[in-house]
Amino acid sequence: MRDAQLSHHPYETLLQIMRVIEAKGATIPKDLAKILAGQLTEIIGRATARVGVVPEGYQRNHATSAMNDIEPIAALL
């Protein structure tokens, strides 16, 4: 997310991470889940702020789509 030439790939990776956490969240120990939620909230905030850096067209469309899919999952953190 800090890369000057950001592509859609980190957004899709973040979406996959969120899907795994959504599916396996109940099995994560509470203390670890709290740390993980804090870190992911920070990363999601940074990702949201940087969507405009992703090149227009295919890449930005995929980054935006990933963020739209992440939003409801992130609300559960």
C-alpha cells in the first residue's frame, strides 16, 4: 500500500485475507484477534485512502471492487 506505483494486486490480497478471517475468525484466540483487528483496520484505512493512486481502468476497477467487498467484512472486526 505504500508503493508509489500501486496496482490492484494488494487490494485483492487484502480481500483474500479478510475472507479467511471471516471464515476462520471464531477459531482465532481472542487476544490475537484483537491485535489482528487493529492492524487490519489500519491497513484498510490506508488502502481506502490510496485507491486514487491506482491507475484508472482495469486496475482501479478491481481495487475499488475489492474495497467494496472488504467493507462489510471489516465492519465485523
